[in-house]
Amino acid sequence: MIELAKKYDWLLMDIKGNLVEPEFREVAKLIKDSNSYKFLKDPLKFLTDLGEGRIKIE
């Protein structure tokens, strides 16, 4: 996807509307800020934070 975005001069956008250039480091930052990554990294902490309102589902 990153290569296609570079080829066609696209920007990439996450579900929150954040735009980044099609560079691996920029995309990696978006991934690390995502709820999906937080869940995969530590499901119990994610669910606890979700239940206590520290994380919002969008």
C-alpha cells in the first residue's frame, strides 16, 4: 500500500482522519497509536482502560 501511495502521490489516512506521507516511519506511528495495536500489545490493559473511559472506540 505504501508503494502504491508513493507511485500515485497519495497521502494515507487513519480512521481518526490523521494524514501522513507514504513513508514507513509515518505509517508505523499511526499504527502504534491505534486501538488495534494497543489491544494486540496488551489486551487486558486495553480492556481495563476501555472500561474506565481512558480509551474511546471510534
